Amino acid sequence: MAIAFELETLKIRLNDAEFARLDLHQRIQRALRALILDGALAPGVKLPATRTLATRLGVARDTVENAYVQLQRDGYILRRKGSGSYVSEALGNELRGASRRRSKPRGHRPEPPAAGQGLSLRGRMIFDSGGVADQTTIKAFATGLPETRSFPTAVWERLQRQAMKDYRGHVLLHGDPQGAEPLRKAIAVYLNLERGARVAPEQVLVLSSTRQALFLCAQLLVDAGKPILLENPGYFGARKAFEAAEARVVPIDVDAQGIRTDLLRADRSGAACVYVTPSHQYPTGATLSLERRLELINWSAQQRKWIIEDDYDSEFHYDGLPTACVQGLDQQQRTLYIGTFSKTLFPGLRMGYMVLPPELVKPFSHARSIVDGHTPQILQLTLARFMEDGHYNAHVRAMRKLYGQRRSYLLDAIARHLPGIVTALRPPGGLQIPCLLEPGWSEAHSIDLAARAGVQLPGLSRLYQGEHKRQGWLLGYASLTEREIEAAMLRLSAALTTG
């Protein structure tokens, strides 16, 4: 059976943008294949001879021949000596419905399925959550961005070249899922000296980020439908990680001294672990008092619960000396310690780590091997040298001084430009300042007005669970110069007072 060959439709297909970078014979082959799959060329239809089609398209005969050969290899057409080329009859059942679409207007494309269709229940829940958006540009007052424009890139590049030269082909192979030994040793030395931890290199697991650490905790420590205790308000990414694992998040309120340990002791949910940010509670900035740290550790030991300690930016403490981490005080080794280099160095590095109780090292390493294998070895070895040679500590000291100055400047700018609008809290450290809106001001409306002026105001209320939500903002400042802070504050003030 043969029908009139749809030359114009073929020409339309040949001009599709998706074929633009292909060789001509590939474009013809893909265009014919698309017509077959769409049903425009039904099973059994005879195709023009290669010479005829080449003449009508204005191309060489060999070009069409190569296209037909590939279509035959892929099973779309049959070629019979002395008879011609035909669309394969074997495709009949599969394409029968598609062939009926030939009556639709030329060039018609079916509507793509709606986003999220065909997902599992867990997949649908993750999709509906909206994910977690990272800030990809420097903008006032986005949170989580350190100063990157003054990073010692020349030093980093030199150390990376040295590592590549010394390790040669080794860095091109797969690495240990637990992490390169030189980096694990450097991390252990740093934490023991600077954070008061008690860490052996064998306890360190090198990861891509804090988020990956939380994902592993959610997968390995909490069963679907079971509870996990989280600070309220608390880190949005932690809540997302546990919700994605179908855990039931149970909020535990915080106050000026951090998480309320009296509420921990009163909890009867049966949760196996608690997530805390004791050095700088996110987002309030409160530091967990020593008394409560010890209460937390005793509660964990008595109840056989795990403590997930997220020490995301403890290096940046400006008022007095930072307190030692919970992990270093926990003699029962019930604490999983999470750290990151995204805040101390640069977020594009995509590297963090965990310090694990001995019995959890292998399970977490095995799980990590399933997720993404390992962190790039060349980056690990470069960072190890960066730490061993003293550059890491020097950079942290410089940034601590710089961020302290920027925090003071932002606090002063808020007092000068936004009186009667917000009250800024003065956290002892960190990279952002929580601000509480005065009565009569709407968080959503203020964020909208600021966005029109090119200023990003991360809202505070979304970090709360339950009915009681504080209205305000969480202003990041670490990546902004004093001039940028001042300019943004002027725009923000004008937008709010005139809006």
C-alpha cells in the first residue's frame, strides 16, 4: 500500500531546532522517524526512492541513502530489493493510535504531560514541596552566601596543580566513598583543635554538602511515618530532607538559650533522634547554653537517642569565644556532627562532612556509595593541602574579621533606615541577622515591595511550624560590601515607606 508522500511535512520536520546541529543525513533520518512515530507515515506506506527524494529535497542521493540505511537498522523501515522501501508493518499495533492523528493540522504537536505526572507517592510529595532553591548570584539580602570575591583563588589553583602532579592518574579513578585519607586527617586535626571535638580520621565521612548529610540521616535513622524532632523555628533544608523521607516532623520550640530541653524530656513521640544547631541556632542565632548542652547529652544517653548536630557556621563567632561543639562533650558518642566548607570557603566547592559514631561509619559510607559514589578526588586533595599549609585557618580568620565588620554595619544601617519597621536581633555570630517586623507590618507585603526594588528579603515565618509564626526577615550580609549594604538599605527604605 502506498500513499502520497508528505513532502511539506518532512521539510517542516527538517527545520526543527532540535535537529539543527545534526549532519544532513541524520536530520533526514530523524525527521522521517518522527513522521513514522507521529503516524503521519503509517505502517506499510511506501517511501519514495532515494533518488526521487534526494531530487525533491535538493540533496545528494547518498545523503538519503544513509538516512534510509539507519532507519532500516533501527527497524523503522523494510527495504525489498526491486520493490522499494516501506514503513515496517511490525510497528502497526504500537502506532495504530498515532496514525489516526494524521487528520490533525500539519505541524501539530501533542500537549506534553503536566509536570509531576507518573510519580510515586513519595515522588509527588517531593515535587509538591518545591525543593530548596540556592542563591546563584550575589544579591542583597540573600542568606547562606559567604564572601567569594576575595577568595585566594591563586593559592587554590597552585595547590590543585601540585595535587594533580603528585597523585597523577590516581585522582582520575574512583575514590573511597568515605573520603580521601589526607582530607579526613586534616578535618580531624582541625575539629579537635578549633572546635573542641574528639575525632579520629576513621570517623570522618566526606560528603558533597550539609543537605546530603541530612538526606543520609533521614534515610538511615528514621523510618517512613516515624517521628524526628526538629528545632522550631529551624532550618528549612533539614525539614525538607526528613519530609522527603516520609518522616513525621515533630517541632521542639527554642528560646534565647536554644532548644528547650524540658520539652525534649517531655516528648513522648518515640522519635529516635533530634536535629539541633547549638552553636548558632538557625534562624534566631541563639547559642545553646552549656547547661542545656549537658542536658541534651544526658537525655540522649538515657533515652538511647541520636543527636544530629549541624555546626554550619560556628567558625564565625564575633562576641567572645565560640563554645565547644556538643560532639566533643558527648562521652557516650551518640552525636552525629555535620560541617560544611560552603560557608567557610565557597558554595561552588560542594563539600561537607560528617563525624560519625564508630558503629555508624560503615552504614553511612555504604549509603553514600549508593547515592553518588564519592566526592571528586582532586578537590579533596587540594582542600587537604589548603588546610595542612595553614591557608584554611588564615582565610577563616580574615573572613571572621570581615564578617564582624559587615554585621556591625548592617545593624547600624537597619537602625538608621528602618526605624519603626523592624527590630534587628544581634546574634553572636553567623552570616545573617534575624529581624522582627513591628505590629502593623505584613511580611508578605514587605517582601513584595522589596522585590520590586531589587532587594531580596528571605521571610522568617516559613521557618516556623505550627500556628504561632513570627513575622520578619532573615538578612544575609556576608557576601555584601558596606557600600552594597548601604545602597540596598536605601532602596529598601524607599520601597517600604512609599509602598
